[in-house]
Amino acid sequence: FRHLDYMNCRSCPWICENPYQCGRKSLLTNCAHTMTRLMVNCFHGLLIACSTWQLSAVRLHSVKQDASEMISHFTDGRCKGGLNGDFFDLGSGLSRAECLDKCIASDMCKFVLYGETNGGCTSFNTCKGHIIKDGLSTYAKVLSDSSPATSPSPDEPAVLGKMVRVSGKGKVCDAAQVVLSTTPDQTVEECAEKCLFDEECSFADLADGVCRTLPECSGTTESSADDIILKKIPKQSFNSPQWMMTCPKVPAMTTTCMSLKDYDDAAQSVKDLFLGLPSRCTIEDCPEADLSGCILRMAGHDFMDFEGGQGGSDACTDMDDADNAGLPECLFEGEFGEGTVSLNDAYMKFCDRISLADFIVIAAEAVMTHMATPSLKASWEELFRGQFKYGRTTAFAGCNFAEGRLPNPAVSCDDVERVFVHNMGLNWKESAALMGVHTLGRAKIENSGYDGWWSTPEHSRTFNNDYFISLFAKGWCPKYNVNSCSDADEAAGNCVKKVQWQICHKVWDKPELAHQMMLDSDMCLHFAGSEGHTLFSKTDNCCAWTATIGVKRFDVRPLLEATDNHWCGVECGSRVSRFTTYDCLDAGNFRQGTREFRACCGHATNDNNNFLECGSQVGNVDVRVGGPAWDHTILFAQKEEEWQESFGIAWRKATENGFGRDLRSLRQAEC
């Protein structure tokens, strides 16, 4: 089993038998791309870790490439790689000549990056751009001759799975175990390869450079500091994130040691993903909001499957599940198209030391800190860094039970209660606080059937309490069949008509408001139906709004400051007619409640052209908003610090569910 350059596309249907990789138009559509994907996990020219869609019965053949020379490509930076993982480490502490020789010797190396300061040497298979950085030089390989790889034979041995690291350093399998082979002078990657392609091998251990392959490892023994145990994870059809992510080394399944510096380095690598993104943020396109929202969505979908001790933040969720549509793009494919930024770009730097389960939590925390309100960035970082615990074990598969456990927005607060309160152990205040992550990102029809931003695009790339302010200070009406599902398609089971909430007041002079939306699972936290029941957009044809004069227990003035002194789009104190002023907070003016209602609900009418309202009354009396978390949503809208405190508690519970005593606090000293 050796290097792959390219293959005849006749073999593509046989190689790529997983429908996830070949069957969706939005993913790779031809064999050349598929085969490029197969190359990305190669390390030193040896494929040692196959992702789930890769090979079920393939052995790749060596292609000898005669390189005449290496020529300078960039003298002031490095290549921007193509597909995720098309680069791998050739070593460090090398001279320039040694680095170039290593690239010449590797059939997978087309470009090589040399670091002047540390002698680092990194191979690139593609070079799709130039990233300027001092102290780095890039060289290109000039080939004198090359020939295609021979087509694989279906009769040859299969790739049987993926090798992972299952122990920290200092352990080997018991001496009493049956040993299949013993080979001296092996690296971790070479030892992993020996087990990967041996059908009888399930484990391997490496002690003082001696690699043993074993059919099982029922017990372990303490040994020297650098000894480790590797395990083969069988190839299977379940597409969990770990199968999809690429790692140039053997990935760690459990983080055995993590220092504060390790956490900071991993978090910074995620923040660095945003450095090259365009700064534009419009209704149609806001890259920072899209990337941050997707990473948070992945973390949320991971921990929301917890129930009865199963699931939680274990990096295991089925990437083929329709509920997870859109996640592969930001995880490993490229959020903005093939070869663009993905979380995998950051994960590969730590994959042999930090489990993917831990890394996804760190990534989400890094995103929230990076996108936070400037005045609170330091406190968010202190909160997450201070309470983070490591030791989550990544689950490769076996979490099929997660199907159907995620909350369905259309089931409103009934599903919020099922998932957040009953399954995850949060109270309503913590549940509402955790829903505040919707302040980042947006919903897309192609992913969920819903469409729009939870706030203005600009606010959707800022991690703050604007989600709660939007709930409180705007009027909301149902919007039917958002995804344009026809009656015939719905009857045939091809789609379900989606209903969401849209801004109900006048928006023609503010187009950014026209694209704001809320889901039933958002609205029900604050509002109730017209008779006090759980709010459903599909059946409650009403306008959900709040009057400034009706909430006696809370001061809404901070909300007016946050909305630039506007309520439902109308400036407080402004003239709304020749004889009428929009007097927010004027409890002595019995007409003001009616004015605010008309401002908030100007588009809400029933069949008789009468205005309807959701669970509230007009006038200078308490507004009966009625949602199970309405007092908490008001508090969070008023005081961002209150939301931050409750969010920290909810986040810790959500991300630690299922692991308990297995988790440990970050070490002060380096590992």
C-alpha cells in the first residue's frame, strides 16, 4: 500500500461506494475530486488514516516520480492548500537542503514549505494561492517524468479502518497478549500502518521503537514515558465527524494531558481562521457570521443528543442526518467552497494530542470569545478558560441513538423542555441563556428549511445579547411556507412546509429588518399563545409584541439605549401624525399602548382584517407575555452581564454531560 498520484476515473464508482461522497450534488461530483480526497490523509507518502467515505476494498499502488530539481516558488510565504489536509509534516530542525530532499523523495509532495527559524518542513500537494509570511520559503518540484498509477484490483486486500491513539504515553498492552508481529525501529505512523492493513490486527503498541501488532488488548501495563497503544476502528457506514476530519498523524481519541498553554494555542488556531475572511457583512453575505454560526451549530448538535447518560460532547453525530446539513462544509469541506477555510485546518495541528470531542468545545468557546462585544472579550475568555475541563473521548460510531434527539423548532417549547430541561438537566433560565447562541449566524433553507438572521447581519457576527433584545423590542408575525414546499411534494413526503416568525412592523425603509426571523423555539421562551398556551406559528395567527409601558417589574430603558431609542422600528418621541407623538414609557398616556401595538403589529390581520395579539393586552397594564422564560429573557435583554453569567453555567453543564469524573482541569505546567 503506497502512494497515489491519480487514477483512471473508470475506477471511481468502485472506489467511492459511499453515497455521502458521490451521491450529493453539493459535494464532490467527479472521480478526480474523489481521488484527491483520498490522498489527503497521507503521511510521508503512506496512507495511514482513512476517513469514512474512503476505501472499502482498495489498495493503492506506488508511482515513482523522478524529480530533477526543486525550484523557488515563493520567498516570502507559503502556499494556500487546496482540499483540507493536502499538506503533511516532513519534520523539523532540518536544513534547507534536507527539507528539499525529503520533498523529492516523497511522491505526495509537489510543493514544500521551509521555515527559517525552526527548520520546519511541510509538504503541499496543491498550491492554490500565496499567503505572505516572513521567515517562510516555498519550493516547487519539477518533474522529469511521471506516470499514472495502475488501476486497483478488487481482489487485493481492503483498507479495514482507521488507526487511533487510545492511551496516553507510558502504557502498553499486557505481555500475556497474543502478538501477531514484532518490528523494531518503527515510528508511530509506521506502526499504525502495519496494523491497519493486517486483517487480524486490532491493536498495536509501540515501546522504545518496537511495534507489536495484536488481535486484542484486554489489559495494559505501565511502561516507559513514550510508549503508546493504538487501536484500529473498523470501517463502517456511519459518518461521524472523526471519520470526516483529516489528521496527518494518528489522532488521539482521549486527551490525556492539557495545559493552559495547550488550550490557548488551540483556541488561537480557531480564531486565526477568521483572519483571512472578507470583512463585508450584508443581507446576502456575511462570512464571519456564517463560519462562527456553523461552528457553534456543530458544538450544539453534538451536546444536544445527551439523554440518560448517552451522547453529549463526544464529537459523534451522523453527518448524513438531514438535521446536520451544512455542517460538513465548515468542518472539513470548506465553508465557502472546496479548498476554503474549515475547522479541520485548525484541528490538524493538535489532532494527535487533543481529542476531536475536546477540540469542538474549545473551537466553539474560541469563536464566542473572538466575536464577543469588545468590552466583554476578556471576561468571556476568563470564563471559558477558567471552567474548561479536558478528557472527553471521541466516539467514532455507535451513536445512532442520537437520531431524533435534537429539538425540532416546530415543536416549540415542548421540545425545548424535552431536550434542554429533561435530557440535559438545565432549568428554564439556563435553557434561555443557551439559546442566546442564536445571536451568531443565520438559518439557511438548504440546511434547515428556515431562512434569515436572528438579528441584523451586523449583529449576527457579534456575540452579545442582541438576540434577547430582538425578541423583546420588535413585533413578530408568522411567515408561512418559507421553503416553498408545494402541496404535492408535501403529500409525497418530499418536504414539510416550514413556518417561522418575521418582523411584523414596517420594514420597507430598513431592508436588513426584512430578513430577520425567529423560530417557534425562540419565540415561545418569551411569548405565549393568545390563550396562554405554548406558542406555535403554524396555528397562532397573531402578532407577538411587548409594550414599553406594560412591564412594571423591569426597566426597559437599557433596551431603548441598545435600539438607538427605537421601539418596533419607531423612534421614541417622534411625531407619528400631525397631532400624535410616539411617547415610549409614558404610562399616563392610555393611548400609547395602542400606538405601540399598531407600530409593532402593523401587518398583523386576520381574515376579518382585525389585529390579533399573542398573549398580551393593550394599555397601561401588565403585558401577559406568558412564556416559561419570559422574565429571564427580559433580564438578559437588559443586562448582558446577567446573560453571560447564566450562559457560562449552562454551557458548562451542556458540554460536560456524560463525562463527569473523567474530566480534569487544565494544568498550569506544560504537559
